[in-house]
Amino acid sequence: MTNTIGKQLKPCSEKDYGSDYKSHYLEIYKLYVEKADAISTRRQSANSFFLTINTAILGVTGYIGTSGNSIKLALGLAGILLCFFWYKLILSYKQLNSGKFKVIHEIEKKLPLAPYDAEWEAVGRGKKPELYKPFTLVEMAVPRIFFAFHFILMIIVYWHPALKYLQTIIEQ
């Protein structure tokens, strides 16, 4: 795969490109690293958005109290759908970041230093949990937890009338 990336990165030779090849190569590298960082910023903003919306849904559900079961069910369903899309978005950002860093590593092969590749090597290329625990694993757990909250609340709301009925039978 790296070989394919290298071919894609270098559609023409230094000789064919001209005298600005090295300076443009470095500028493109800087820009690409900057864009990789921008993706991480967008990813964090998306996580904040979904966290806020899910927290608001749970807050409204709690505020409604014992009335408005149909509203609670609708909010729970909305929360579950949001969690599903949030989870898929995290996976998409993970894949995009992985691709970006493969390209960065390939570009670094032609530079005097390869700091991102060296950092990746220092943490065992992600294969040694004692050196590197991907944030994505924690990040992906959050929508799952909110999903579980929404699902459990929907079950409680749905079964609440039946539970109340059973309670009156038991108390008699």
C-alpha cells in the first residue's frame, strides 16, 4: 500500500518539475500536516456537538418527569439515532486520520527528518498497548454509553405502566 501511496504522491520527477521542487515539496508537507490537525479539530467539535445534544436529550427526559411518555420515547429514539450516527462519524474520522498519517509517513521519506514516523515507531506502531492506547477506543465508548442510557430509559418508559400495575397487584 505504501508503494501505491508513493506513486500517487509523485506524479512527476524532480527533473520534470523544475527548480522549485524541493521548496514546494516542503510547503505541501507543511500544509498537509496542518490539514491533518484541522481534521482532528473538526473531530473534537463533532464530539462536543453530539455530547451536548445527548446530554440535553437526557436532561429534557428527566425534566419531563413521569408525564409525557410519548415524548420520552421520541427523545429516546432520537438519542439512539444520534448515537448511531456519532459512532459512524468517529469511525469515519479514524479512517481518514489513518489515511492522512500514512501519506505523511510517505512524504517524510524524502525529508531530512521524519518526526511523525519516529513518534509512531516510539509507541510501537500501535501494536503495544503499554506504549499506546488509541483515543479512538475511549471516544467510541461514549456514544455506546449514551446509546445504552437512551435504550434503558425507553424500556423503563415503555414498561412503566405495566410495572405500576404489577406494584398495585403486589400491594393488595
